[in-house]
Amino acid sequence: MKYLFVLALFAAVAFLVYWRLRPYIRGVRQFLGVVREMRRVSGGAPGGFPQQRQTSPKKASGEKLQRCAACGTWMPASRAVSLRGGTTYCSHACLERAADAPRARKSAS
Ligand SMILES: [Zn+2]
């Protein structure tokens, strides 16, 4: 009998606490939603808080993609290594590989 009474009291207290914390819980949920939104905007940076490094997200989102002429990887134009002839590479390694390729092919065949 006594045990049941304590259990009911405990449930009532728990409910009261939950009721009191409801606005707070809602605030936390909203905060988590904002954080998730910010992570999605920043490109899903793992773990890090996106406010720490702001590299102009507006420019990044509307940026043109360039294709690497050597390996075919797509990357934003700001990260691409572009030549005067309009050819773009993802890295200097690919640029060097592309420069060596015609010579290597000639000597191989
Ligand atoms: Zn490449």
C-alpha cells in the first residue's frame, strides 16, 4: 500500500518536473535544430562549430564547379588549379601528371 503511494507520488513529481521543464526542452530542441541547420549550410563539417571558420558560405554555395582534366574530379573553381588555356586541375600533382602523360604515352607506344 505504502509502496504504491510512493510510486504515485514519484510519478506525480516526475510529471510536474517534466511540465516545468517543457519550455526549456522546447528551447533545447530549437537550438539543436538551428545547429543542424547551420551544419547543413556549412557543408556538414564534422564536430566543429561552424561559427569558428566562416569562409563566405554564400560564395561557396553559388560557386561554379570545375572538372579536373587529369582525373575527372569535380571541385569548386576557387580550389581548382587553372591554366591560361582554360584547362583546370584539382591539384598540382594532377597538373604535373597531365603534363607528363603525352610524353609517357609517346614513349610507351
Ligand atoms: Zn585531378
